[in-house]
Amino acid sequence: MAVRLSVSGHEVSDLCLGKPSLRSISITDTIADALSAIKLFGLTYLSVWNCHHSVTNKKPVATLEEGDLNCECVGRVCMVDVICFLCKPENLSSPCTALQSPVSVLFEGDNYSLVQHIQPNASLLEAIDAMDKGVQNVVIPIPEEKRWKKKENQTLDSDILHNDNRAYCWLSQEDVMRYLLNSIRVFSPSPATDSILTLGIIDTENLFVLYYNDPASSALELLTAAIVHQSSVAVVNPQGKLIGEISPFMLNSFDEAVAPALATLSVGDVLTYIDCGGPPEDLVQLVKERLYEQNYSAAVELLGEETTLPSWPSFSSTSSEEDTCKNWKLGGYSSRVVRRSEAIFCYPWSSLVAVMIQALAHRVSYVWVVQEDGTLTGIVTFQGMLKIFREHL
């Protein structure tokens, strides 16, 4: 009963306090528009909306009332989507033309099911049920009285309000996992004491793996799938031992300049390219040479005159997803300076709560599972963890 009162009694709007309004673009805007917005506002994900009333090919969201169907968030876009798109051979031939494509071309298959609207008075349990089915962000209209305002008696910027005169925010799986961790005492002891192996949440099917000497271009489809599963692409040696990763979380801290490297280098070279300190000049030169050899000279302009990596801003554990996405001190797994390709891992006998803390502390949505000798055996994701808590509700 304690669990039911603690979770079912909370409305999702309770978790939205302090959440910034979503920055958004229209489904009819271009990829260049999305890229500019991601850079301008420093976003991990940019929400994409169908706010044109003449468009009828989008299915209304069942959880909204009829009068609220003027605007609908139909998906989200991140830097990794743009990078993978630019890595396609036809787009490397003419990246400027490719960036003028409508943002809708980035949506394929499951990408449309990653967001879902729910009402602010919906219970947290409804949000957990949606995320248990694979939804990664639940979109919630912000009540007028709870809108953040720049100054007293001043409303939000007009570009944050939609056609229905509403501002929206969203909750991520990470937001819900933080809430559940704070409420861990009301659950039975099993999440704290049972191992992830005992609980059966080690995923061995949706495991995306590359070898060190594989071409990095083979990671592109895997990265797209990893976004859907909120996981990553593991890099292993010939013996199957985990030596690093190419993760969407990490690539989101870069820009389109990394696309030519992914398209032309090996996995091992890409790990060197993205690690701390900036890419070695010899690798940058190698990328340029291979672009010319493969008749992708137009893509050289993506590299720019200088190829640099993002700075290391300070980390705040209370920062929102929207304003910490470029923070790579948080992606490095400790306060020390480490390689960006370094991977977070646990063991089959690790407890669920220990793995939760590990993932939340490093702002990732997954943890690799290895044997004592470092052999990769699976992955645990937020969605798998949510299934266990859902069974206790």
C-alpha cells in the first residue's frame, strides 16, 4: 500500500516543477534548422511538432482531449541523428544540400513512438506504464500557474508557446528513475538486495557490439538502434572483452564535424579521434585524404578550419537534461579526466539499486554487464529497471 500511495498518488506535473519549456521546431522545418536550434540552445534533444492544422496525416494522441489536439509533439531530434544522416554516402557527396532536407526524413520506424503526450493530472504510474512500453519522453502541458517566467508578470517567450497557447515540458526515463531511487525505501527489499541476474533484467538480445578493427561506418545503423533502446555501441577486442564504446550520449557533445571521421575511419581510430585532448592531426589529415579518395570532397568543409572538442564545463547534479547535455565532465564516469570512449560497467551479481546509482551518477541510461575477466555479457537499461519497479506497484 505504501508504494501505491507514494507513486500512484503523485501526478506527473509534480515532477515537472522547475522544468524548462520545450524548445521546438516544426515537422516542416529543415535539418539545418534543427542543427541550428540544437547548437543555439545547447540541447540534447529538440522536440519536433506538428502544429499545422491543415496536416491530417498524423494520428491524434488518444490521451488528449479533443480540444487539445491543435498541437502535437511527433518526435525528437538529436545531434546523433544529424551525424548519422550526414554519414550516408549520398549526403557526404553534398552535405549542404542534405541539410536542406525536411527534418521528417530523420524519423524512421520506432522514432515516432519515443514520445507520448499525457495530461498533467495523469498519475506517475501512467507515465511509468508508457515508459515500460518504450516511450522515452512523456510530453506534458505546463499549467498557466506553473509556467516559469523571466520576470514578475511576464509570460514565456512567444517561440515557446504553441498554436494552442500552451507551453510544454517533458519527463525522461532518467527523471522517473531519480524519483524512484529517492522512494526506494517504500519498495520491498528486493531491488536493493537482489542481483540484476536474479531479477532477470540483463538484456543479451539488444546488444550492439563492434570490434576494434571494424570500420566505424558499420556503427551508424547500430547507433540509430541504440537511440531507440537508450543504450550504446560497445567496442570489444577479439576475445570479447569490453574496451570502450561509441555512445549517442557522447556523440551528442560533438557537432557535424565528427561525421566524416565516422564515415572513413576504423572503430579504433574513432575512439582515438573522440578521446580527450582533441583529435590527432594525423587522423584529421587521414580523414581528409580518404574523403578526397572516395570523391567526397564536399564533406571536407564539415571539418572546418579547426577541429576541436567541446570544453569541460562544471557539473551540477541538479541541472536539467536540457542545460547539461554538452557537459562532458559528467560523461567521464568520475571527477578525474578520463577517455570519452570509456564505458560504464557492472557485474551480474551487482544489485539493482547499485546499478541505478551508477547510471544516474554518470547521467547515462544504461550500464554494461561484464564478467570478472571483462568479457561483455549484456546490458541493463532504464527500461529494464522500470519493469521491476512496475511489478512492485
